[in-house]
Amino acid sequence: MDVFTPALLTQTALAFPDIDPVLIQIGPVAIRWYSLGYIVGIVIGWVLARRMVHNERLWGGPAPIQPVDIDDFLLWATIGIIAGGRIGYVLFYDLGTFLAEPLRIFTVWQGGMSFHGGLIGTTLAMLFFARSRGIDPWRLFDVIAAVAPIGIGLVRIANFINAELYGRPSDVGWAMVFPTDPERLPRHPSQLYEAFLEGLVLFILLWVAVHIWLKLRNPRFVTGLFVGGYGAARTFVEFFREPDPQLGFLLGTEWLTMGMVLSIPMALLGLALVLSARPAKPVPAATDETK
């Protein structure tokens, strides 16, 4: 009977693509695929969000959000994503290291961002922004949730290019040896699993909910679908993703990870939001007195 050894597995693994994590280097300034993923995701999301609030068919009448609101929220969203993502990583994944060296918190270019932290940061930004504009927060949540998978998918592809957040050892035919892996074992390309499920599949599902099911008319349905869909997809992928080395598996198990602990409640919350969503009263069209 054939026995797979690390050496044999390495011989049968797919070659990792040689893609420079730095797209363009101009003197000391480097543009990385990772940062580009965030930038392109935010810009495309902004364009699509503006189109949604322009389309009265999606809302059953005038949208409760104006295009200028989407424009103005762009800066708020960027701050929420970056600040929340970094603080979330510090708190959820490596608090001890940052307590020992507090200044490392600001070295974002060295990596270390948490999706769950970014989600919390963006949620707080939406709450404060909606309150300042007199907007129902759920309507803003729904618009941003519908476009969020674009950035998520692009950043996961950038994680793959950076050869970070790779999967567990495996003998599947598409396993890869990542150059950053000290053990040099064939592993699941779990970043691509996440890009597919959390990015492409979730975006398509939300697009159908918005444009075919017309669920923007039901406040918090789209938000719930995003939160629950991401939570379910991330929990599934965690069975293939290598846990962070400073944490490992939790509670003495060989399967429970911090990603699961943070994502399972998301799946349950998302389900509750979807089931509780109800149609909203259409926004009345502007008249000469209200224009």
C-alpha cells in the first residue's frame, strides 16, 4: 500500500505561482497587491452602491439614501475598515505580542488585519454616519453589505499572492507548497476557497437578493444574508485553513479555531435578521413643497 510521505507529497503538489507581492516599486514607495485589493474593492463598491440608490425599482420608490450620502460615507468606510481591521487583529489574534511592543500596532504594512474587526469598525462608522444624516441605519447597512464581498474576495486573492493564511496539510490534487511555510508541506490553498465562497458566491447571492428578489425593500434582509452567508462560509473554510500559530486550536480540540468562534455567531445573527425582515413603507416622492 502506498504511503504518502512529506517528500512524496511535495513532489505531487502544484507549483505555487511566482507572483511578486509588490505590484509597483517607485523608490521607497511600494504598491502591493494587498493594499490594491482594499482600494479597488472600496472603489468598485462605491460605484455599485451609487447605482443601487439611483435605481428606484430596487426600493419600490425613491431610495431612502442619496448618492451624495454614499460619496460622503466613502472616507468613513475606509477609516472603519482599516482601524477596525487592525484593532480587531490585535485584540482577537495577537494581544500578547502587541502589549509587549505597543508601537507594532501602527506597523500595518507588516500585515495583520482581521475581517471581523473591520466589520465592527465599518458597522460603527455606518451607525455614526447614519445618525448624522438622519438615515435609517438598516438601509445603509443593506447597501454596504450588498457590495462588501467584492473587497473581501480581492483581499483573499491578495492573501494568496502573499502566501499567507494558507491551509492545513493535504494530499488533494491541487495542494500547494507555500514559500512562506517553514514545514514546506503541500497545503490547501484556503485563501482561494475564501475568495470563491466569501467573495464570488456571496456577491452573486446578494446580487440576486437585491436585483431579482428586490430585498432592499425589506430592511435588514440583505444585511442578514451577508452576515449569515459570510459566517457560514468562513466557518466551513476554517476546517481547511491553518489556525494562527500563536493561537492554534482552542479548548484542547483539534478543530476549533478563533475564526470559528467569531463566525458561528455571525451565521446565527444573520439567520435571525433574515427571518425578522419585513417590508418597509416606501419613501414618498419629493413634491414642490419638500424639494
